[in-house]
Amino acid sequence: MGRPRDLRALFTLHKGMMQEYGINNERRRLAEEQYNQKYAEYTQTFESYETQKKAKIVLEKARQSFAEQMKSILETEIQNGVNSCLPHKQYKVVLKPRVIRNKNTLVLLLQDEHGRQIPPKVVEGDMLNRVLSFCAIVTISKRYGFDTVYYDEAFNSANVRSLHLIRTLVSKYVEEGITFVFVMQNPILLYGLDRRVIEIAAGLENVTKVIEEQIEKEPIDEDWVEEITTLFDSLSKP
């Protein structure tokens, strides 16, 4: 009588073990599926990371290339401005990259014949500094496809001789298709250029008058320019 009971107990134990084996086998299968899924996600993430890392390298190289090209273009255009305003001096334009307040910037220096690099304001005063900034603004505007440049208080502190030199530079940009909107007090800069003039002046009884005029390019009278320049120079002397 003892053996049948032992067999039943053994059978029950075997049945339980088989059920446990089935459960464990299903758990193993699910764990395998989860592992494969996680591994696939890891592989995809790793490939995406590698792709992004390569893209970042490519973008950084493109950024550096663009920065170098822009620096070269700016140096060329500003050099033309220096040559126009200071035709008898041999300054070389140098743009040096610097980090100022956590921002990448370009610092403009003029190199003389002795190799000394000095800020333009120190070399020739504030007017040259404004002219070079003007060249940079126009160059960047052209680079980004803008053909109209607004310039407020344009060279108001320049003397007549400087304006005559700056006008050559403005004329060059106009021939290249740039349209300027100047807010200014001295019209000599525009002499010899096609222009539309809007003059705003206070009349009698505090009534503001607006005079609009379209002026075609007139021939430049160099004798007149020299005469008016000499006059202004004499008036500016103490």
C-alpha cells in the first residue's frame, strides 16, 4: 500500500516540476525577447549617437570653413575701404578671432609697414573706425542677400575731405547694386550719385516742411570739391 502513494506523490512532484519548468521556460523566453529588444534599442541608439557625432564633426568643419571664408571676405572688403580712404598709406587689415564675454568675435587691427598691429581708432581716429564698420556692415548684408542698407547719422562728424573719399566707397557699393538709406545732415557725401532726397526742416511758426526731390547723377567737379575742402579745412583751424 505504501508504493502507490509514493508513486502518486512522485507523479504529483513530477507534474509540479514540469509546470514550474514551463513557467520558467516562458520567463526565459520573455527575458530573451526583452534582452533582444533592449539590445536592438541600444544598437539603434549607438548608431544614432555615432551618426550625430559624425554630423557634429561635419557641421563644425563647415562652420569653421564658413567663418574663415567670411573672415577673408571681410578682410578684403575692409582693405578696399582702407585703400579708398587712405590711398597714400600702406595699412594692412588684420582680423583676429577672440572670445569676449563668452562670444566669438573678430577684432579689427591695422598693421603698418613695421608690422605693428594697432586698433584703427588709435591709428587714424574715430572716423576711420566708422568707415571700416560701414564696410563690414555692407559686406555682411551682401553676404546674406540684403541689397538695402539703412545708416543713421551717416558720417556727420566727417570733414569734407573725408566725405569726398568716403563717397568713392559708397559709389562703388551703389554700382554693385546696394541701395542706401542715409539719415544725414551733410549732403556732400551724395554729390555725384543718383539719389532721392527727402529734406525735413523746421519752417516759420514751428511748421515742419518736407521737401522731396529726385536728383540724377551730376558730373563731379573736382575743382569745386578741392575749393570747398580747402574752405572747410580753413574754417576748422583754430
